[in-house]
Amino acid sequence: MIDTKIFDAKILIVDDQQANIDVITGLLDVKGFTNYTSTTDSRNVKKLFKKIKPDLIILDLNMPEPNGFQVLLQLKSLIPPETFLPILILTADISPESKQLALSGGASDFLTKPFDLIEVDLRIKNLLRELRLHQQLEYKNQILEERVNERTLELQMTNIELTSAKNKAEDMSRLKSIFLANMSHELRTPLISVLGFAELLQIELIDPQQLELVNLILQGGNRLKLTINSILEWTRLESENLSLNFTPANLLEELNKNIPLFLQMAKPKQLTITPNFCDIDLTVIIDVGLFDKLLFQLLHNAIKFTEKGGITITLDQNKKDEVDWAVIRITDTGIGIPKENLERIFTEFRQSSEGFNRSHEGSGLGLSIAKKMIELINGKIEIESEVNKGSTFSIWLPALVDKDALSLKINKKRKHIAATC
């Protein structure tokens, strides 16, 4: 099917023989082309080109200067780069060298005289169809480029907004940490005095009613002290300047070392602490001080939410994902956690029970602190829980099973800490 728009094409005919021009224009008239211009003087080509801006040029080669080859050279300087302008050569020069020179000089097609008018008609239409396709492609590319530019601008604006929001969030987080740390220090200093004087009154007073009031002061003060210490610990863990000291540690020894503290923590509620270590010998690379604080947070949490029964602590070895793991499980017989609340319990300032009617006191920082500590010593934490039956928190730490691996991992860990601190 012929594209009717090609008949509106502007055609420039250049031939020094008027008879040849008459034959070509006669063909164009018959085929429906009316928008054409011709010249027998090749010196007018540049002027006509700028005036009519042709869609197709029909050019002879054997002309007085400038000849067809020189005209091609002139046109090359006039046609914008990457712009397709079809040029059909109609000439009596049948030499292969002339054909090659013309095609390499910018000609699109080549016919020699005497030529068949049907073939000339077909060549003209094919070149104009090709021009039409080039124009459509150029238009679509232009639309696509505009859309890409618009989208790029949108993405740049979005990135600017996201970067700004990220910077603001980071600034707010830093300010929050600084505020909490400063407030915690400001609260803890007078609190120490309050607790100190309350303890002295507890020793000196003998009146039961007065002692009861002093005990309430101590109870509330110790609760506030625990909250302040949790906030300080959390802000310390959030600090970018946190320095850790990784060393190999025997988990059995570390757990046994902390058992007396666990028993003391459970004594006020008459809960049992049952260690189940099976004399297993497992070595891990940890920051021992951070590990001890981690155990305190998890045991304090277990005791806090357990009213009767007790807590069992187990130590096992497990191979998972081609890694040897040391697994510490802390299992309580407490209130348990509903499944829908499991995801939020490790979020700072969140608890399973929230609001003014929450069932237990606390800042909601304990488990988030524990999770952060575990991640800092390259471990992970898992939880299983059932309402009214209790919960099990599992600490997974990479275990070292031979001396060579132990030495290698210690050196790597020390290099890593030196590079990041």
C-alpha cells in the first residue's frame, strides 16, 4: 500500500540537459508528484536547497562545474549529521568507479541512462518511503527522549527529596540519641542521691509506716534507674563510635560465670533458674562485656514476664547452612506473646502489651537492646512463644570447632574491628 503522503514530497531535479528534466518531470506529473523544482545550472543547487529544503534530490553526474560529485560534496556540508536525505543519481556514466564514488559521497541510489521510467518511479517511491520511515523513527526517538528527560528530571527530584528526608531522619535520630543520653545523665545524677539517702533511711528508721514509704521510694527509684540505664545502653549501641573488643570465649564458662547473678535476679519472685549445659565445650569470638549485658537483658525480660515456674538455660551445638553454631536457649514459663505481636517486640520502645492499660511496666527497650547486641557480635536471635505457656529466645553464635579456624577468625575479626573503629 502506497503512503499517500509521499506525493507531497518536495523534489529537486539537477541536470544540465533540459530534455532529461522534461522526461523526469513528465513522469512525476503522471504519477501524481507536483511539488518539484528543477535546474540546469548546478551552481544554483546550494541556493535552491536552502530555499525549498527538498525531501529528495535527483542528480546528474556529468555536468559543467560543479559536476555531480562536487554537488554531492556541497550537499554533505548542508545536510545535518545523522539526517537522512535520499539522493538518486541518474547519469550516463556507467563506470563502476563513478558508481562507487557517488554512493560513497552520499548518494542513496544509482541508475544509468538510458533508464526505464517504471524503474525510476519505483526507485523514487522506495526512497521516499524510506525517508518517511526515517522521519517517523526520528519523531518517535524525539518523543522518547523527551519522556526520558522528563522521567529523569522526576527521578532527580525524587532523589533530592529522598536524600533530604534521609538527612533529616538521620539528624533527628542523632538529636534523639543526644537528647536521651543527656536527659538520662541529668536524671541519673540526682537519682543516685535519692537512692543513696533512701538506703540510709532504710537503715536508720524503725517506724513501720516510715519504712514502707522508704521502700516505695527505693522501688520506684530502682525502676527509674533501670529505665535510665536502658536508655543509656541503647544510645551507646546506636553510637557510630562504639568500640568492641572481640576475643575467643568459652560459652560454658561464660554462662556458669553469670548463673549466680541470674539466681539473684530470680530470687524476689521465687523463680527457679535451671542450667542445662551438658558440659558442652563451645568457643566463640565475642565481646565478652557485651555478651554479659545481652544475657542480662534476656534473663531480666524472662523474669519480668514470668510469675511462677522458672527459666531454663540450655547450650547446644547446631550445624545450619554449612555453619557450626553455638545455640543458647532461654526458656521461661511466663505469659507468652501472641503471634501477631512477635514482629514488633524487637522494636525500640515497643512491647507486646502497650498503652495505659499495658500489663507490665518498662521502657520497651530491653529486647531491642538485646537484638542490637547480638547483631554486633555477628549472631542472630529467634523466638518461639505461646500465650500462657511461655517463650523461648534462642541466641545463635558462630562456633569455632578447630584451633586453625579459631586463630584465623580471631585475626580476621581484629582486622575488621581495626578498620571500622
